[in-house]
Amino acid sequence: MIPSMEQARTILEIYNKESFHLQHAEVVSAVLRYFAAEYDPENAEFWAVCGLLHDIDFEEYPSEHCVKGEELLRAHDIDGSIIRAAMSHGWGETATPYEPEHIMEKILFAIDELTGLIWAAALMRPSKSVQDMEYTSVKKKFKDKRFAAGCSREVIEQGAALLGWELDELIAKTILAMRASEDTKEQQAL
């Protein structure tokens, strides 16, 4: 089964209760949807579902991340293409056998940690938003290994290399994607 966004959210919420994890899933989903508009517009929903489900196992099974996730998704009869794509983001860091190969998988690999770093930087701003976030602010935080120390700079750099992008390009595009998703949420709230 390839779930709708609503179905994916329902499955995600079975295993994730903490607002941090739920919000991270939504941010990654929105960022992937943004990138899909450029690279694979007819499959934007697929990209967004993969983003929503990518960390399904992290809250309850952090030591089995991306391995337990595959098991959980299979138990819900989720299509293998979603499982492969979503679990590939843990390549090299977890025991997942899936190396990012497709553009969506490479983008997910690259932006998973980066969205966390950008989000942490935004929360330090008076606006608590990415709308006024400048690339230079994120780059400065990126260089400070103590800031958002749980966000792997090595994985972010590896992701940029997988995509054939400069790190600066990846950061700038991800900020734009996060701005667009924040705009969408604000418009939906009106």
C-alpha cells in the first residue's frame, strides 16, 4: 500500500507521541514535497509520505533505527518502494541495507539532519521562524560543532556530495524549502 498523507500520519502517530518527533516528520515531509516540485512533480505525494514516515521507529527504537522502521512499515503493508526510500536516509549511520540511489532518497539523506540544524537555529531567533533566516546564520551555526551537536555535519556534507551540490547550495535550498512550508502552514491556519 502507498498510504495517503492522512494514513501515513495515523501510522506515524502509533509509534511517535513526542511533539518534537512529529514536528520533525512534518518538516521533512514538507521539504521533500518542495523539492519534488522541481525534480519529480507528479510524485510529490510519494515524496511527502516518505518524509513523514522516515523516522517512524526513532522514538521507540533509536538503537534499531531504520531496521525496526522497515519492520514496522511492513507490518502496516506499506509498499516496498516507500520502505526503501524512507529507510535509505540511515545509510552508513544505521544497519539499513539501503543506499540512497534516487534523487528523492539523496535529498532525504541530505536534509534530514540539516532541517534539524536549521530548525534549532530558527528557534534561537526572536521570530522563532525561518522566514527571516539568512544563509550566513545557518553556515555559522553549522561550523559551531557545539550547536545542535546531535545534527551530524558529516552526514549533511555527505548528502550534498551524493547530490553533486555544494554545501552552500544545499543549505540555501533547504532554507527556502522550509520557508515555503512555513508559509503554507500559516496560510492553512487562516
